[in-house]
Amino acid sequence: MKITKQGTPKGERIWKGCCWQCKSEAEAKESELTKITHDQREGVSFSWEKCPVCGAGPYSGMLFYPPC
């Protein structure tokens, strides 16, 4: 067997996020995120997390999206 393209395991995918309060930007592995949600209306997944910089809560802190 020959691997023509190396994939990334689901838990190792890097999500990018931005804090709504202090505008800090971050990256996190999918396995580090605790509140992953899928919105069927929009067809996207996202995760609200507490901001490690300013401490903004889960629904006003960092909003992460998976890679395209």
C-alpha cells in the first residue's frame, strides 16, 4: 500500500479562535476543546471556550472554528 496523502486524525485537527472581548487569537487541537457544537442550520461546527487571556466566559469568550 502506498499513502498518497497523509490525513490528520480528528482529535489532532487545529481549530482557530478569536475572543469576542479582548480580540486575542488562538489555536487549539480539537481534543482540547470542551464545548464543540454543530449547527445544522448553518452546516458548521464551532466551540465556545473560556478565554485564557481575559477570562471571558464560555458564551462571550473564544469562539473556535475547524479548518476548512
